[in-house]
Amino acid sequence: MPQTFALTSVLAGVLLALFSPQTFAAVGSMDLTDSGVGYVALTVFVIAYLLVMGEEKLHLRKSKPVLVAAGIIWMMIGWVYVQGGMSSESESAFRHTLLEFAELMLFLLVAMTYINALEERRLFDVLRAWMVRKGFNYKTLFWMTGILSFLISPIADNLTTALLMCAVVTKMAPDDNRFINLCCINIVIAANAGGAFSPFGDITTLMVWQAGIVQFQEFFSLFIPALVNYGIPALIMSFFVENRKPHAVVEEVELKRGALRIMTLFLFTVATAVACHTFLHLPPVAGMMMGLGYLQFFGYFLRRTLPGSLARKRALAERAGDEAALRRLGSVVPFDVFNRVARAEWDTLLFFLGVVMCVGGLGFMGYLAMMSDILYNGWGPTFANVTLGVASALIDNIPVMFAVLTMEPEMSHGQWLLITLTAGTGGSMLSIGSAAGVALMGQARGAYTFFGHLKWTPVIALGYIASIFVHLWLNVESFNLFG
């Protein structure tokens, strides 16, 4: 599996728990929205984001332009505030924004480390090999990969889940580009929808949860809307899947020692993070960092017991005359937690840093307050949240959600759930609208394409619209602003 198995987004965790929602609306005392500095900052951000969107064509890592843009924006802010004799105010705002990212980075780093450890222990390879050996027909494979994507992504994030299921599809039908394209679209929709009803399924849901706006268990009220979001396009696309059986390729994969115990530790880490936030009112990152300690202790145990384990396996292989097993034992590398940390998706982490700092800077200039007034006071929260969800198909949902949290519009509980749903699933409408879609275009290059996905955008939009109406209907009580 590619290194991008590291998580993007979800399992991901996020930043904002240290601060109450009121602190998001950090606007400087100088309104720079109608100034030359403000216009230059907007231009720099737009140029940087265009470069991010062209990452696949330019082969320019997405972290580079946003980090440079963030530096330029805050240097201009600093220069203006120094001229005005208020340098301490801009310094405080910068430190505040940077501290928000520090929680994001540490939370994500732990989650990425666990996913990388599970990948190294071959847990995902074993699951893929099992599905391949079963030799399911096309329709069964289509539904199975979609449903598993929907159910796994709330825990293992949409990117990891999509890569795993795409590997199964390409292994089962390596020469059928039409089927691979349909399955990849189905997987992207399912992974994004599954991540929308869990605090650990997507970065955006984690942002809302850690901001204290929506409680952990309240996200599950989005389960049925998310299921509708996936189910409608999947049902329509399934009629275009041929009911034939591909040639199954047998692949023997051995699970490495400790894989299931690491999975248990990961679930225990998630439980620790939830308990810290729910019962102790501490930032969830405290529980996640404690969970990294669990993994380090278990890694120590694996290293200390490795010689004895190898000796037992070597004796069994020698008695059985299994030369292949003996060769495998000779290449065993001790488990090292810090190697898993090093393999984290640092480009993604630095991209988040750049986005958070850029959006924080534009908010400090006053642009987000202006946008909030136009969107939420002028258009109304429902139309604004639905529109921002559609926008996330072109603009990554991370800056969209961070901008909404920074604007902190006065909205009902149901509206906050709505923006969580729309920002999480709106990216499914285009292949470039989510990390899962972008990753699969690389993994299934030539079979899953932008235009291949675009042909099904009307069907995906139908599921998007239906999920919104289902949420408005099922969770109507939560739309009472004073309830």
C-alpha cells in the first residue's frame, strides 16, 4: 500500500478543543478588508490554492504553496500592526492560531502512527487477500467494497479505507476499466459518507467535536442521512454493473505478530481520547498522546520477545521443511514505533498548518466576519451550509470547515450538524473534491479519472440533496435555536 495510507483526514483528529467556540472569532482591531494589504493577501491565498488544486498535474506537493502563502499573509499583518504600534496584538493572534494547529498535528500524528503500524503488521493486506480469495462476482464486489467503505471509514478515515478497497477492486478486475471506475466512485462516496457521522471519520467532524459544538454521541444522528447520501447513487450505479464473475487471484498473506493487539490498543486510545473530552473536559489530544504511549510500550514488548518468537517459528518451519517460511523469518525486521511516526504523511500535516495559518490570517484581517455576514445573515444558514458543501467539491473541506468555525455564525444545533454533513460529503461530487478521490485517481490511474467521475455527478448530487432533506426531516427538533 502507498505511504498515503497514513490518514488524511481520518481518523484524524483536530485542534480546536482547547478553546471555547467564542475564541474562534479572532478579528484584529484594524479592518484590512478594504486595503491594499488585504487584497494582496487574498490574491496570494487564491494563487496558493490554485497550485494546491493542480498538485497532480504540477507534481508540486500541496504543502509548499500554502506554507509560503501563510508566511506572506502574516508578515504583511505584522508589518501593518507594527506601523500602527500594536505589534503585540498581531503576535498574540499568530501564537493563538499556531497553538490551534499544534493540537491538530499531535492528534493526527498519533492516528497516522497507529494506521501505519497496522499497515506494517499487514492487517489491511490480510483483509484484501481474503476478499480476493472469495472470488465474488462484480455486483457482490461492488456492494461489498462500498458497504465496507461506509462502515470502516468512521474508524479508519476515508482515505485509508478508499485505498484498501481500491486495491481489492484492481486486484479482482485488473483489465476492466469501466468496472474499476464505477467501483472507485462508489468507494469514494461511501468513504466520505461514512466519515460524516463519526467524530473520527473525517477531519471536519473532529473539528466540530473538539470545538465543543456537537457532543460525541450526537454525530450518530447523521447516520441515516449519511446512509441515504451513499445508498441512492450506489443503487443507481449498481444497475450498470455487469453480473459476471472475475478470475480470482489467490494471494497468501500472513498477519504479523501483534497486529490484532495493536488494533485493540488503537480502539482503547480512541476510547481514552473520548473519555478525556467527555468526562474530564480535557482536550482529546491528551488521550491520543497517552495512546501513543500504549503503542510504545507494546513495541518494546514486541522487540524483547522477538528472538523467542523467531526461534519457535524457525523450529516449526525446519520440522515441516518449509524453505519459504525460513526465508521469510530471515528477513524479519523488529517493530519500531518511531519508524511508524517517520512514515506519517508529513505533507498533509504541513498542508493543514499552511491552511490553518492562511485562514487564521484572513480571519484576523476581517474577511471571515464579512463572509459570515453575507452567507449566514444574507442567505440564511441552511442555504449557506448547503452551498459551502457544494463548494467543498472544489475547495478542500478543511479550510471550508475551519472558516465556518472561525466565523462562528449564530446557528442552531441542527445547522451545525448540517454543515458537518455537507462539508463531509459534498466533495464526493468531483474526484478532486476529497482526499479519497485524489488518492484513487493515482492508485487506479487510467481507469478512474476526473471525467469518468464527472459523468455520475448528477446521481451523486441526488444523494447529496436527499441526505439534506432526510436530516432536515429526522432531526427537526435540533433546528430550534433556543432549544
